[in-house]
Amino acid sequence: MASNVALPPHHHEPWLLENGNPKRLSKEIMRHGRTAHNMSSSSLRKKSDLTLVSRVPYACLRRLLANLQEVILGTKLFVLFPAIPLAILANCYGFGRPWIFALSLLGLVPLAERVSFLTEQIAYYTGPTVGGLLNATCGNATELIIAIFALKDRKISVVKYSLLGSILSNLLLVLGTSLFCGGIANLGREQKYDRRQADVNSLLLLLALLCHLLPMLFRYSGASAALTAEPALQLSRASSIVMLIGYVAYIVFQLWTHRQLFESQEQDSELGDDDAVEETAVIGFWSGFTWLLGMTLIIALLSEYVVATIEDASDSWGLSVSFLSIILLPIVGNAAEHAGAIIFAFKNKLDITLGVALGSAAQIAMFVVPLCVIVAWIMGINMNLDFNVLETGSLALSIVATAFTLQDGTSHYLKGLVLLLFYIVIAACFFVSKTPLNQANIIIPGVRMTTEAVFSA
């Protein structure tokens, strides 16, 4: 008979008591607060059964266990969490550095997904606007933290390679795989998406491309300009400020003036659908904030391990640092978000898929890259936007190919296959490239210098 007795509300939702006002959010607020990134990550979440936890008699212990179950066990990627303590132990006890690199990469996979989950939980209490700002700054926290630690160690090439790789993987690998799988799974159905959001992101990517091209072209504008990296460095810093201004304008455009363009992706996903998250927060505000802070610190620790061991892994595995940074790091670091984008493509919800792939690429190009240039400036490190000819050419062709692919507002599997083939060719290019880190020779008519010299000039 005890099993038939209704438990008090706080036994079912003990985590909400810390806020003193366990309200349910209206559907309208919930819809406005959800982004493509949140919806993509939600596809990998598990609904927690808190029946046993609700029977714990002590409120503090009940909240702790509920939070642990929601945050640690609430994702299908929880099996990768043991990689985090293993990476720390491997570092403390002097295991092989390639092992530390591999375990750190695996540990970053669930952490990236959990950061997205926690920012969404905090958005329930702060409202959709602040939630959108959180997502705009934390959406690519892993790439940003890795880049900052690489800057601290003055590994500018790793910073550039990893950020370039994130853009390429979003534009070609994620979008290509999503369109290909979605096309195969929906052969008998017409696949359409809203072009307006894709056009905005493509325009931002073209602006970012211009800011990368001009500093590189300085090296080819004449011998006098090639003798010093100062003009390219000054232009890069000015361009970074312009890009950050453009990104702020994009956030205003997305969250205030033209929010309806970015909400169109949710019209096909009703709140009663399996893809929708619950209308109430599952953890409290301060719990969510504490977890977010803690996981950010763990991401920082693992990122430091990745940066410190990437060259050892390169030597041990016989792979170039450029291949590890451009191909491997982005694939592993964003695996959860990428998997979610592909899942929604299977369900013919391409607006969400495009929001994830193009939104992440635009965020890295317009926010993370220029922010790294500014941070390096503050740290006294001369980082510019010159990513060299091969890397910048790959970026340019990827952006142009993606823009052409999305121009008509419809999709089929051949478009996805072509984007995937683009990515395979670029990956093969960096796989066979064995240029040592910071030692790539740059040849200019009448002048010969190394990448290291350009970066340190």
C-alpha cells in the first residue's frame, strides 16, 4: 500500500526547493529560450528516474543525489566520464603522454554536452535573453579554453589549426553527414529549410573569410611588406575588433530584432514531441551555476593536458600536429553536438541541423577567433589572422561550397555527399602534410622566412 501513496511535491522535485519558487515555465518562454544547440544536445539526454532518490529522507542529501543523477547520469555519454579521472591519474603517475592526450580528448566529449545542458538549465531561471547570451558565449567553450591554454604556451599554430578545424568540421563534416543521412532516410519526402537563417550565417562567414584573407595577402603585396609582419598584425587586430562588433550585432539580431527567424526551426517540434525537453528545470539555479563552474574548470584542466601532450601524441602516432588539431580535435571535442545535428537530420528537421552547424561555425569564426587575437594582444603575443595559404584556401573553398549548397532552400543526399568528399580531401591533405609545428617555410618573391619568424615578428 505504501507504493500507492502519493509523495509530496518536494519529493519529486527536491532540486527546485533551493530557489524557493519552483514555477513551471510557460510554453512560450520555453520555446524562446531553446536554441538549435540546446535542441541538438537534448537528443543525447536520458530521462532520469528519481523514484529512489525521492525516498531519501534528508533534503540536502536528496538534492545532492538528484543533481548527481541529472548531471552525471542524465546523458547517454556518461560512460565516457571515467576517462576524466583516468586522464588525471595518468598525468600524476607519469603514464605515456599520448595516453594522457587520448584520455583527455575522450573526457572532453561528455563535458561539452553537459555544458550545453547546464546553460539551458540556467536559462530557465534567467529568461530566454540571458539564456541566449549564455549559449552565445559558452556554446564553444571547449575550443576557446583549448585555444587560451595553447596561447599561454605560445603554441599559436595549435590555436589556429584547432579553430580552423572546428569551422571546417561544422561546415563540411557535420553538415555534410547530416544532409547525406537525412537525404537517405527521407528519400520519399521533400526536404526543405528556412534559407534566411542560413543566409545570415553565410554572410558572417564571408566577412570572417575577408578578415583572414587580407592579412595573408600582405605577404604577397610586395617585398617591402614581406620584410615585417607588423602590417598584417595591426590589420588582424583591427579586423578582430570589427568581427567582435559584428558578432555583437548578430546577437542583437538573433535575440531581439529578428528573433522570429531563429525560432522558425522549432515550428515542426511541438513540446509534446520526444525531442522536446521538459517544461521545468531539473536542477536549481545555484546548483546549475556551481556545476557549470566546476565543469568549466575540469575542461580547463583537460585542455591543458591536450595542449601539453599534442606534440608527443603526434610523434608517437606518426601524425602531424596540423592533422591532430584540424581533424581530430574538433571531431572529438564536438562529438555530442554533432551527433545531435545528425539525429535531427534523420527526422527531417533540417532547420535545427543548420542552426547547429552554421551557428557553431559562425560563432567560432566571428567570436572565438577574434577573441583569441585580442587575448593574445593583451598577453603580449603577436597572433595574427594569417592562417597561411593552404589553411586559408581550405577555409575559403569550404565557405563557398557550403553557401552554394544551401542557396535553394532544399536538400538531398547528394549535397551532403559532396560536402563530405570536400572534407575527406582536406583531411587527406593535412594527413600527408608532415610540416613540423611552427616550422613551415613561407616563400615570397625575393624573401624566405619561416612561420615561426612571422608569428614572433
